[in-house]
Amino acid sequence: MTDDAIARLPDLAERARAVAAAGGTALHARGPGLEGRACLDLARTLGAAAEGTDSRLFVNDRLDVARIVRAWGLHLPSAGLPVAEARRLLGKRVLIGRSVHSAEAARRAHAEGADYVFLGPIWETPSHPGTAALGPEAITAAAPATVIAIGGITAERARACRAAGAYGVAVISAVWRASDPSGAARAILLSLEERS
């Protein structure tokens, strides 16, 4: 998942290709402060990086951009569009997810038709300073929602998330700001495959 600063990196395309080639299952175009054209450019850059790999493109919040680039998924912020409205406009082919900040909100999003939720922050994270960490136990409590854990994720913590029942993890700093994004992505993916 990107943020505004990552979206502006001069070597973003190169980093995105490295992450996709390493086996990252999704590249998530997110830039809350980006205008429409910049968000579209970001999605196109990540989409091009995913071509020829098993990586899929997800777009955060911008249904219009998701439609233009034919994204695999649309990710809705916690106070974003209703899942049903997004589904009506995008159809069943596009996965729709929602950001949530509690196990109860995860279960609610699941009941509303979200295909998955980003639940977090599981641990403290620089992207949400001052926000209390939920801890891995929130993942278990979110069932039956399909949980992608986010917030302070490292390779070691990814293993703990999987053990708590997470389908997967989403990262920003741990991969995009790493000196070796490909190696960082591989380490996280390997830890998700390990059995605790």
C-alpha cells in the first residue's frame, strides 16, 4: 500500500516492479492527499508494475479511478461509500474492501458485503500516530470477516497475524521504505507461509 510520499518517489515504478516480482499479491494505490490525475497516474504505474505477475491492482477510495484502470479491487475508507453502492457501480468482478478500526466494525463491514477488511492498527504505526494498537487478538475477534492486518507489520509480526487468523497483511513502510523492497516483501510473504 502506498501513501502520498511513496506515490511521489522518483523510483516508484522500479520499486513496484520489484515488489510485484517478489510475489506481492496486491499493489494498493493509495494517496489520500493526491488529486484525481495524480491518483490515476499512481494507479497506472502500479498496474503496469503488476502486469505479467500474480500481483493485482487495488485502488483506495477512488471508484472513478478503479473503473478507469479496471482495478482488481476497490478499497473503501472507514467513512467511505457504502459497500452496496460501490458494488452496484462496479459489479461482482471487483473485490471491495473496507478499512476498520475494531473487531466489531470488521464484522459489520462483512455483514454489509465487504469481501475483506483492513483491520488496524494492530501495532503502533507512524502512519497513525497516537492511535491505540488493537493487538492480534482483534483479528481473532473479527471473525467471520476476511482480515488483512495493517499497522506496524514486520515479517515477525506477520506470522503472529496469521496465527491469529488473518488472511494476510498490508504494509507501507516495511516494504516501500526498505532499502531492498523485493527482499522485504519476500521476507513477509515467507513468514505468512510459516506455521506457528
